[in-house]
Amino acid sequence: MFSAIHRGLTGLLRAIPTLVVGAALCGLFYWGHTTNWTAPKFSELFAGEPGRVDDDDKKPPAKEPDGSAKHAWCEKHNLPEEQCVICHPELAAKSATPAELKPVSVAFDPSAVPTHDPSSCKLLTARVHFASEEAFRKAGLRLDAVREQPMAATVSATASLDYDPDRVAKLGPRAAGIVTHVLKDLGEKVKAGEVVAIIDAPDVGKAKADYVQAIVQVQSRTLARDALRTASAPDRSVAEAESALRDAQVHVYTTQQALIGLGLPVRDEGWGSLPVDELTRKVQFLGLPADFTSGLPTNTTTANLLPVAAPFAGELVDRACVAGEVVAARQVILTIGDASQLHAHIDVSPDAAAVLRVGQTIEFRADGDFRAVAPGKLNWISPSVDEKTRLLHLHGEFDNADGRLKVRAFGTATITVRGEPKAIVVPEESVQWEGCSHIVFVKYGELEYRVRRVNVGMRQGGVVEILAGVVPGEMVVTTGSHVLKSELLKDRIGAGDD
């Protein structure tokens, strides 16, 4: 009998672990059924009671979920309706007066372009409650006000200056000859149409002689036709005379075009009725300035003189000839440039192409001379990237009426791609990335802080532009905002949120 009792106790002892495990599983099943299989939140375990400061200052602040899985969405500003302070100004929690800050200029930030769908943000309506202001301060958190200040997004790149392609001209004679006079020195100003050099070109003298001869021939054939008409000559004779006159008139036109092609301004202002000697004197000095020809003797001066004139106002910037030098037709001997308006060659990264537009303002700063600064306009964006440098070519126009900028100077061109005189800004440390959108923590009341989704813009100087989400005067958490975000995300993951 003793052995039977011993065997029974031994079997009972062996069954105890199995019974304990079974009881634990039953308890776990009952707990999961009653709590809907949801783990307790961080705030439920450690939050202080209302109106009481937590004894453990290291405990994180308590948090409350929004209680709704879906919320209305403001399509216009890409925010939840309950956070859109633009459409609903009454939702703003203003508690400070914005401070005046100095303007800042910021670089283009490609990260400002949204790449995710913000409507899936997990923390859009989360709220944080603190037991007291003392608990907030001991948590190492700080507040700052949403402010307004001027900002400008810019793209900067190296640039070099040159003459405007339409304001620089390389001059040369239209006929071969010998340089007789250079009337301007380097750096001298010239007017549009002013003669800067004179060439002795035999082809010019021949063309002038042909022109005079053609006019004289028209005069003689006109007289012959009129005489036949007066004498009542046969119609056939009159017709032949008129035909010969028309041929002579065509020849005048041909020789006139030859002179125009040489750059000589031929104006038929009654020249056909002038005596031969007077006509010859007019043609001899054709195109030459009066102050130059006034002292020249007409009987000994050649008719081969060909003027080289400036096509526009500017200054002589290059001279490649001297008096007595033999030059060929169309050989460059002088260069006229107008530096009152300069042209800039700018190379930028192709990443900036999305924000560049013709007409945007540019500020050029010359290297080594802080005074050489000029405003300009972007007037051309290359449609292709350079195959060697892999950069995008831009052209800008700069006013240089005061002559501060120098041709072929190197410097930096700063293109303003967007300017905002009253940008809404917050400290950069207050903006956190939640995983699908940027958020800030806005103060509501004394102890409550709510998550607010924001659309960010320009960044620099420790501030971030807010395109939508907050208004000036609201208070946001700056120092320690990343701690709040981390605790919220950790708590929601523990709660089983997707």
C-alpha cells in the first residue's frame, strides 16, 4: 500500500509543470480576449496623474491617441482638415508675437520636393500631455515662436563675363588696300556710324568711276532721246533711243549697288542732273567725314579712299593695324565693343534645371573685388547638357553702365529662383521627419502639445520655411522634438499600429 501511495504522489508531482503551463496559457488567452490583444501604451504605464508632478523626472510625457483611424484631408494644402490653419484660422494656437529677423538667402534644396504620400502619416493627430511645466522643462524640451522673415532660394555657380554678342564687332575693309589713317586710339569712345579708319583701295576708285560714267551716260542718252522727239524723228529711232536710255539707267543701278556693297552710302539726291565736275567731287569723298576731307585738295587726292565705320556706339577695344599697312579684304583690323551691357556664361548642375526660368534675377560678384556687383536677368537656358563637363549652360545679361564690371572677369552668379518677403519660418530642429511627412509639435493650452504636419520649403541659417501647417505666433517645440517623435513612434509600434 505504501508503494501505491508513493507512485500516486510521484505522478502528481510530475503533472504539476504541465498544469502550470496550461493555467498560464488559459490566463493569457483570457487577458488577450479582454484587451483585444493590444499591449499597454507607454503613457498608461508611466504617465503621472493630472495635476501632479511625476517623482521620476526621467519619465517621458504621457500621450493620447486621436482615437480615429481616418480623418478628413485638405487637398488644397495637403494637410488634415483639423490641422489646416490656412483654411481654418481658428485652429491656430497663437501664444507669442513673432520677432523681426534679418533676411537670409538660401540655396536650392531638392529635398523640399515631397516624395511620399503624407495622408498615410501615423502621427498626424497624436497629442502629448505633460503633468506640469516643471516636467516639460526637466525633459530637456524648449519652445520657440513661429516667425515671419524675408527669404530667397538661390542657385549659385561660377560665371565669366564677356561682351554681349550683339554689342561687339570686328571691323575690316570690304576691299583690299593700304591703311592710310587710323582715326581712333585704343579705349576711345566712338559713335554709331563714326569713321575709325580709312583705306586706299583701288577697287573703290574703279567702282566710283563706273558710277560716275553710268550717270553721265544716262544724261547723254536722255538728251539724245529728247532731241529725237523734238525733231519728230521716226518712231523707230525714238524707240531705239529710249531702249538705250533704259540700259544706261540699269547700269547706274548696277554701279550704285557695287558702291553700297563696299559700304559707301550712295544717295541719289538729284545727282543725275549735276555737272560732271560737281558729281565727281561728291563721289570722290563719298562716305568720308567732312572734318577729314575739308583740308584735302580735290585735284590731287585719290578717289580710292574707303572708310571703315563703327556699326554702333562703343569704344575701340582692339587695334591690329597701323598707317601704311597692307590689308586684305575683310581682314579684321579693329574691334569695337560696348561694355555698358555684358553677357555672362554660367554653368550649373542639371539638378537645378527644374527651378530655373528665363527672366529670373541674377547677382554677379566678381572675384577679388567685392564692389564689382551687378544685377542681371537670366535670358537663356541650354536645352542640353554639355557632353564633356555634364553641366548646364546658362546665359545672363547684366547692366554695366557705370563700368564696374570688367569684360572676361570671373566670379559667382547667384540666381534667385524664388523670393518670399514674408516667409513663415521655424527653427530647423523643430521639424522632424515622421517617415512619410514632416511634422512639428505645436503647443495647445498649458500642458498639451499636438503633432502638426507641415510642408517645408527653403532651409538655411538654422531656420526652415513652412509653406503650410503653422501660422506666425504659434509656439513649437524646438530642442528635444526628436525625443517626442521617437517616443510616439515607439508607443504606436507597441500598440500594433500599421
